Amino acid sequence: MGKLATVLLVGVVLVVLVLGGCAVSTYNSLVALQQGVDAAWAQVENVYQRRADLIPNLVATVQGAAGFEQSTLQAVTEARASVGRMQVSGKDLINSPEAFAQWQAAQNSLGSALQRLLVVVENYPELKATAAFRDLQAQLEGTENRISVERMRFNEAAQAYNTRRQQFPANLIAGLGGFGEKGYFKAGPGPEHAPKVDFGGAASPAPAP
């Protein structure tokens, strides 16, 4: 083998090693970012499940108030059931932006139903004064705050992953390795018109634009 051939062979080997190392590094970075998304999603599921677990006790407590609006209670119960009927596993959900959007819409409907219930409760001061309702109200307030925090953290993790996934050469590795796009939480339609619920006092409508 001549000297030139040896130099070429060494050059080819070096190029292959560099490209291979780059591919491995890129793949590992995608794996790490995907694990970050999965961990953030697990926290999202935990806080949403906590909210769902609070609802039966909340409904049972409110039902004890004489003359309470049954349509409001029914809306909360039906919205919770709608969320429960979604037969999509967590990892499948975050890998499908379309399914993710449907799941989020169901959760938003449940959140809106709960807001309406709390607005109606303002008309029942005796119910508001009970220790059972105050305890559930405080737990629900804390849960809603956690939901907001965990949604934000999930979006940050998903954005970091999606950004890396679209960069070169990660976009090539992502296609070969099955690293799909992750969905995001988005604000519901018309949030500027949604009623603002003050858990410690009366609810008031959002100011007109």
C-alpha cells in the first residue's frame, strides 16, 4: 500500500470516527432532553390527577347545600368523566400534538366547570363557612397553582427538546431514531374574558377590553 493510500485511509477513518462521535453525542443529547420532557410530564399528570381526586369530595360537599344549582354540579361531573374517558397513555399523548390538544381541551373544560362552580358558591355563604368546604377550596387552590407551575415547566422542557430536534444534525438523527415532536400547553381561547376566581373571596369578571 502506497503512502498516499495510507494517508487517504487514515483520513477516511478519522472522518468516520468524527461523524460517528457526533451522531452518538447528538443521539444522547436527544435522549437526555426526551427524558426531561417525560419527567416534566409525570409531574403534570400528578397534579391533574390530584385535581380529579378532589372533585368527588367537592361535589359531595356542595350537594349538601339546599337548592344548589344542579346544572353546575352536573357540568363538573360530566367534564371530569370526559377527561377520564380519554384512553391515551401519557407518552403517546405528548408525542402526538393532535391528541395532546384534545386532552388539553378536555382539561380546560373541567377547569372552566370548576370555576363556574366556585362562582356559584359565592351565593351560598353558609356553605362557604363550613370547614369541609374551606379545606377543599384551599386544596383546590393549591392544586391549580401547581398545575400552572408544572405546565410551565413542561413547556420549557418540550421547547428545549423540540428546538434541539430541529437543529442540524439532530434533525437527521431524530428522524432515524424516532424522536417525534412534543406538544405544548397553550392558553385557552379568549382567556382575557374568563372570570377571575378569588379563592379567598368573591369572584369578579375580567375587565372589558
